[in-house]
Amino acid sequence: AKVGLVRVLPVGAATKGLKGEALADIGDMAESGAVAISDDGRPVMNSLLMRRAAEYAATFGLPVIDHCEDTNLKGAGVMHEGTVSTELGLAGIPSAAEEVHVARDIALAKQIGAHFHITHVSTAGSVELIRAAKKKKLWVTCDVTPHHLTLTDTKVIGYSTNTKVNPPLRSASDVKELVKALADGTIDTIATDHAPHGIIDKELGFDTASFGIVGLETALPVVLQLVHDKKITLKRMVELFTNGLAVLSPRNPGTQEPSHGFKKGSVADVTIFDPEEKVTIEASRFYSKSVNSPFDGMKLKGKVKYTIVGGMIVFNDEKGISNSLGR
């Protein structure tokens, strides 16, 4: 609120200390303004504990945002398990590690009627499970990242740690199904899973480097490439970038219609962009203090010209960032 660059909506922990051992104080967090609960990148392995968290959250109208991953199946894996991981000699993370937890959450959604949001979906199997759940009108929503829509595990060849993400970059067939799910409405929204890291965390061997990449500053041109390639429409892309709040808002289970707020009298939170302007991704020029991006050097089309928050221009392509602190 002080900086005024973006609206920040807090997500409360599902378990104390994100340890997956005991429920966090969900009620207190809900009353303080939390819009959802999640243990972020730490999956809740205990299914009974997850059930209780979801039941408790549901009484306050909060969804559970889940990073779906079976840590036992993941083991010491650092990239997608497949031909490429075998060729590179890197421990793999099987698709099943994600899919068994997606199936678990869907089963809980059916059992208790709570809202589960599956974040950063990465496999064709997960898409199939979520699509089936939606056909049954279960309260299950999901998002996908720009990098999982556009990059495959072959990008890891060369061992660049800027391609190390969790969930990992998957196969070409997985990417194909994710893009298809964007177009048919199975995937509700796009989220960057923005995970900046310092050089000290990334300039290590692939096995020991941190997972995660900078996602915010490259999201628009990366996803616009799908529009230019005629895989999704521009209208659909805008919907995917702007209906995140609709996904988190309380609504009737099975309802998939987003609520659009771009109308006279609504709060002016607007991004103005040129979909045709050519750009070269230069990580060294990011506003972020971190430069861990697998898109560095890519030539794409699509550039943000203005960002407006609460009716105030906070970013101008020619002048840069401006806010109440003068940064």
C-alpha cells in the first residue's frame, strides 16, 4: 500500500510453519484479510490434515491453493523424468509425482465440497484429471505458468540452472496439452510463479542450485507468442491474465464464468500493451534485482507501455517506474 505499485493480496499458511504437521490459525488469518490458504511450494503430504484445512477454509469462503507434488516420488529429482534426464545424468521428477496429488485434491473436493485451486499445472495427466473434475461440476480450478506453456525439458540441455523450476519443464506432449487446455477453458488463469533468486543461489551445480525463475517481466511477450502462433486468441489471453481474482472469489461450485471488472466506475487497474512491438529479452535490464531467466536473449513480440494501478500510472515504458516513494 505504501509503495503503490501493485495490489498485494495475502495468502495464509495452511499449516503452522509450512511444516505440514498442524493446522495454522486459518480463522484469524481469514479475519485479517487472507484471500486463500496454501503452504506454497511445500505440499501437504498428510491427506487427513489437508482435508481438515480445506474444511476449515471453506467455512470462511477461502480456497486452498495447492502445489501438487508427492515428495516421496520426487525424491532427489531436479528435472522432468524422461529421455533428456537420462541423457544428462540428472535425477528425474516423474509426472506421477504431480498427478497423484492432483487426484487426491480432486477426491477431497468431491468428498467435502471445498474449493481446491491447483497451481502451476505442468503435465498432460493433470490436465486430464482436472478436465474430468470440471465436467462433474467439482469446485476445482487451476493455473499454468508461461514457462510451462512454452519451454520443454530439452531447454535443460547445457545445464543452465535458469531452467531449473519446480514443477520442472516437461515434455513437448505435455506442453501441447497445456496449450490445448488454455483454449478449451480447462485452465482458468495464468500465474507466473515468480521466483527470483540471487546469483549465489543459481551459480551452482544443477543438482544443488535453487528452483525458480523470474517470471513477471517476461510473462506478456512469452504468452503473446501463443497468440501470434494462433494457438489461442488475444481475447482468451486477456481473460487468462485478468480473471485470477474471479478464480479466488467465492462462487458456486462448478461455475466457470469469470467476473470482468473493466467497466465505467470500476477501479482502474489496467495494463496497456502493444502486441506487435518487437522486443529482445535482456535480463540485465530487468527491474527485478534478480536475473534468473531462461528467456534471456529471446526475440519476441509484445511490450507493456503503461501500467495503471488505482487510476495512477505507475509504469511508463519511456520513463520507467514511478510511485509514491519516487523509485
